Amino acid sequence: MIDPKTHDVQAFANKVVLITGASRGISAQTELQYARRTTSLFLVARTQSALDASKDAILHEHPSAKVLTVPSHIKTSDR
């Protein structure tokens, strides 16, 4: 998590943050933290429906947030 006591809000302004596994868990909470800092978010997860849910949650709390979503599954081996 981003600790607001140790991270300057302006340090993230006008930046783009790529978050993978964006549909749940730690990533979902991280997205909200960055959205609070006027950061543009580029979210990647396996399904568009999961990404849409994440984007909706972000925009519900931060309507002016800029969020781009891209579904993708990265296969790292043939095993």
C-alpha cells in the first residue's frame, strides 16, 4: 500500500501506473490508492469483465480518474 504519510501526493500526479492482476486482491487496493493521487491507471487482467468491475469501483470513488483497461493472459511456459 501507499502510505500517505511517507509518499508525496504530488509525486504521482500526471503519471501512468501499470498494474497487472488488476481485478482483485492487493492490486485492487493499490489501484484505489493511486487513483487518489490523480494518477492515470493502465490495468491488465485476464478478463474484460473483471477489468470493467475494477474500473467501475475506481470511478465510483474517484469519478475523474483516468483508467485504461486491457485484457491479457501472459503464458510464461509450455508446462
